[in-house]
Amino acid sequence: MTTLPYLLPAPSRESILASYMTYISDDGLDLDNFVERGGHLLAAEDLKELRAGLSELREKIETIRPELPRLARQLEFLADFFRSAGERQPAHLSDRTMNEIAFALLYAVRDMDLMPDDLPGVGFTDDTVVVEIVLERHAETFFHECRRRQLAWTEIRPELPYRS
């Protein structure tokens, strides 16, 4: 698995798991809050470094494409959106949207997450949910982007609603 250089040195497994545990309540894991907070914590430098590492992200996308073609398409769409929006940052596009896109992309490329990616059959479940939450939270923006680029929104949109 490729590790982006700016993600090194990685925080300890214990500190990552401890920070993830703050999103678990008596009602279960609050991934919507996890995505929102994760996006909020990113700084301008994180976005800059992600832009520099997009080619490595594309390598990871290609490794998951055979097993998870929909997730690969979604990540590819978000990476393209992130790259092009960063170049022309439209006035209507909020920093929150860009940060949550960046969070989903960074989360997908990380070796350490809620569910290890190397667990057969289920390892990318958390990555998929994080990506789909971002797609759902900003669906109107992404729908219009698909229209503008003549892409089929049905191939990218989230499959399940994650909010109650």
C-alpha cells in the first residue's frame, strides 16, 4: 500500500484509536460528526499537501478498482473535483465542502483507520461510508458538477442515506 510522504511520521495507533473513540456514544459511532470534525481540523497546509499527493492517491484508487469499482469512481470524482476546484475555487464553494472532500480523500489513502483495509471483504467499509457521507452532505454541489462535466450522477451518488 502506498503511503503519502506527508502522512509520515504517523501518530501512534493508540492516539488515533483514542481520537476515533470520541465519536462513539451510547448510540454507536457517529460517522457524520466524524466527517464534519475531520474536515474542520484540516489546515490550508493539509490541502496543499493533498494536492501534491493526488498522483499517489490515484495509485491507491487503481488498486481498489477491481474489487470496489463504485468506491474507485467516487474517489476519482472527488479527487478530480478537489483538484479542479482548488485551481478555480468558485465563490459558491465553501471551505467546509473542500475540507470534507480532503478529509474523505485523506481518510481513504491512510493505512490507519477505523477498520483496517486489509480485512478481506470488509476492510474498505469505513472508507466507503466516509466517502458517501461527504457525497451526501454536498450532493447538490456534486450533482451540478456531474451535469457540468456530463457525468452520470447515478454512478457517483451515495447509495444509502446515512442521516436520520
